[in-house]
Amino acid sequence: MREIEFSKIEEVVAKLSIDANKNLPCSLCDCIKASSENEKEGLPREIMEDLLSNIDAAKELDVPICQDTGMAVVFVELGQDVHITGGLLKDAINSGVAKGYTEGLLRKSVVSDPLKSRINTGDNTPAIIHIDIVPGDKLKIDVCPKGFGSENMSQLSMKTPAASVDDIVEYVVSVVRDAGSNPCPPMVIGVGLGGDFEQCALLAKRALCRDVAVRNADPFYASLEQTILERVNALQIGPQGFGGNTTALAVNIETAPTHIAGLPVAVNIGCHVTRHATETI
């Protein structure tokens, strides 16, 4: 049994919270750069170039890429041969988020009650934590800050098995069409298919956090990702909603087994600043 200290987890989560908000994954930066070269009209191309300049400025000035530093969504893969010492895993993660958002001077956006009082918790906790128990003696932590300009545009539909592939494509496209410029396009689109009501939404979130350079391992769904991407970009919403070829940078699909009577589909939209940072202890 391998032991990992509470303080080590706290330290790693704090670092990841800061890093994720200040540095985009290289593959996403490359995708934005390639898309900027695909824009022929003056304004859309200028906007894409401004997005790239903003990424560079954030790195140079050591500030967040976006003022909305989001809710901290944390995916954890906990090896079954790991024992956490000095406290609970969830407490260590929340302590790390609080430390990172405070010491990193990141905007704190979490309120303690959704309807009655809406008082800011003051440290951006609690985080939204998903834990998977996996083989081994490692602890993998993926911190994915999620802003709400894009989160508010996400949708879920409980379809029946009668829904066709075309129906699924049209539904995802309709969600993007409804969102328009609100999620600060170009977007990254996570799609969850299958499971039940809550698992479908979680699949979409996991899909959104997948590297944009990685396609679904199943060729059928990899092809569907490309089809949806092409359909979405044909909407011509474009960068920041000013028209153009780049409404979305990537579409990622994750699936799960589902009930014989259902076909849940969830669409989780991310802005061009779809952030995450990972470390394995």
C-alpha cells in the first residue's frame, strides 16, 4: 500500500488550478492558430489573431487567459493501492483549490447557496469532484476550470432509441445554433451519448476535457465527431459571433451503455479557453 500525504495533494491541486487558468494545452493553441489561417475574411481572421495574442499576453504577464476562472471541476483516478494520510481526499482537493485560487489571485466565483442567499464562499470551493478507482498505486488529478458563459449554453435531451444518427447531429447543431455568440466562440463541444440522465451529462463533461487532438477510439464516433464539426462550422457563427468559418475548434464524443428504452444525449459547450491541467502523483 502506497501512502500519499494530504499536503502533497493540496500542493498539486493548487499548482494545477493556477496553471490551468494561465496556460492553454498546446494542442488547443495549435488548433486556434490553424483555424486563424483558415479564416479568409478580415474581421474573423483578426479576431482569431487577437485570441492568439491574448494567450501570449497571459503567458508573458503571468495572468489568467480569461477573467472567468470558473468553477473547479476535478477528475481523479485513484489507484486502489493508494492510502491518503493526514485527511480526506476530497478535503485535500478543496484545500488545494482554495489555496490555488487565493495565492494565484484567481477570481472566486462560487456561491454557497444556488437560490436563497447566493453568498460567495470566498475561496472558489467547493470544487466539483469526480473520483474513479483504478488499478495501481498512482493518483492522477485533472483540474478543469469551467467558466459559465459557455456552461450556461449546455443542454441535455432524453431521446428514445427511435432517434437516428441524423437526429443526434441535428440536436447538437441546434444547441450550438441556440448558443450563438454567448459561449465566446470558437467553441470546444463535448457530447455525451448513453448512460442515464446524470451519466450522460458527465460523459459530455469528460469529452470536453479530452485533448482536442485526440479523436474517439471508435472509428464510427470519430467520423461522427468530424461530421458534427463540419455541420457546426457551416453555421457561420464564427469567432466571437462575428461570422466566419470557425464556430467550433473540435467536437469530442464519449459514450456509455444505456437502457433499451433510452438514448440520452448531452452537449457541454466550452469556449475557446477550454482549460485543463493534469499531474500524476
